[in-house]
Amino acid sequence: MALQEDNLDDVIASLVDEEPDNEAEADVEVPVKKYDFPVSLTERAARQIKKIKENESLDEELYLRVAVEGGGCSGLSYKLGFDIKTDEDELVTSQGMEIVINPKHMMYLDGIVIDYPDGLDARGFTFDNPNASESCGCGSSFAV
């Protein structure tokens, strides 16, 4: 896991820390998308997450963590899990649930909506990501 995190950190650093090629590019401001709800859960997703937390008898100090990691068919994969909050994490609330996000991952997750369809033809968490330029057929990985 640490190796994958290091690789993702290198990818993020290379995207964020690029130096402009000339002075003209240095003066151009790149618009940064900021959504009112950086990570949103649908009611179904929140209900399923609460159910999992209760069924697993997880500690109240654990938060839902939404993250990305290198890998998957399209380059980056989504990760959901329960974790402790670190000093570096951003804390957002959706559907009454507190969600922790590493700020390095926010550029990939800003504006994402997480759902949990539970019908006969689809079951499991889905991710509607406005930052994804492409995604795989199963919807668990994406590219920007």
C-alpha cells in the first residue's frame, strides 16, 4: 500500500508542481473548480455505509475515507473505507456523515457523487466524477 501511495504522491506532485515553460504561461491563471459539496453521498450510499459500520461494530472514532490510488484499467482507482482522521485530512459532511479526504486527492475527487444502487441489475458503490475524462466499464477506475 505504501508503494502505491508513494507513486500516487509522485503523480500528484508532478501535476501540481510543473513549472511554466515561459513568462507568458506564468501569468495565466488556471481556473480551479470548487464545488459546494466536494464529496457527496446519495441517501442510498449513506444508508449502506451506516449499515456496514453498524454490522461491523466499528468504532465511532472511525470516519469514512474517500481516496484514489494508482491502478485500475483507466489509471486511478477509487477507495472507500473506514479510517482515523489525521491532522492533514480535510473533513466534509454529506447526508449527516463525516468524510475524511487527503487534500492531495481532492483535485481528483472534488464534486464527486457516490451512490449505492441496489437493484437487480446493479449493486455496489458507484462514482459520478466530474473530473474524470474517461472511466472503465465497471466504473471503479478513471483517468483525468
